[in-house]
Amino acid sequence: MRSCVESNIARVFVNGSPTLEFKPQRGLRQGDLLAPFLLLVVAKGLSGLIRIAIEKNMFKSYMVGIFKVEINLL
């Protein structure tokens, strides 16, 4: 049985299988005020990577509706 002191142990599921337990050392915690900013930074980087992949014909946009609006990132 774990004591209350060790309550910050984490596991991550990768392809449905849990990893070994680890103790988070650095980073954001739930409720941290920087979390929304970090989300925006990551989303901006992802949209840039998708744009480059489209330019190199490595990714095809999803066409939506009768006007065929291109959707790349939801």
C-alpha cells in the first residue's frame, strides 16, 4: 500500500498498454495557468507541420460540404 507522500506517481497508456510507473519531475500540473498557453504553442506547431506536409503532398485535406471546404486540423 502506498503512503500519501507518494501520491504523485503516474502511468501513461501507449497503444492501450500501461507504461512503468514514474514520478513526474518537471512540467505543468493540472490547473497550472500556463496550460492554455502551452496548448496554443503546440497547436501552432502542429498546424505548421500539417501545412508543410500538404505542400509536399504527404497529407491530403478532408473536403467537407457542397463547397468542398478543406479541413486539415480539428
